[in-house]
Amino acid sequence: MQGPYLAGDKPTDVDFDFAPKLRHARTLLLHFMDFLIPTELTSILQYIEVSEIFFKIVEPCVLIECKSIVAKVGAINIECKV
């Protein structure tokens, strides 16, 4: 993986489609089967963390129609431009 997202440093349509499904799967597996994603799957866990933070930034950004939001998540800068 060359960046925090599936296609690199910036989220693509694939991330906007896949990330919510992964989040739903994780929630359902925990609720119904008491299953947690193993800690050995570090890339998946990092992807979930970065995508959840990104979507928490993007949704308010879109709702209030701001010009730009930049957030630092660890060593990753996430920028939302509308």
C-alpha cells in the first residue's frame, strides 16, 4: 500500500464505496458474532482508522460548504476541498 487509502495518498470513489461497507461489516461482526478484526491485520485497521477520521472531516465540510479543511492524523495530512 503506497498511502493510507486503497489507491494511494488521496481517497477515490472506491474508498467512498468500500469504507462504509467495511465499517458496517466490523460493527455487525462485533455485535452478532463477538468478532474483532485481529490486530495482526494492521493495514486493515489503519485503513479503518484513517477512513473514519476522513469521513468525520468531510461530512461537516460538505454540510457547511466550507472552502477547505486540513487535519493532521498521525503523519498523514488530510485535506478536504469543496
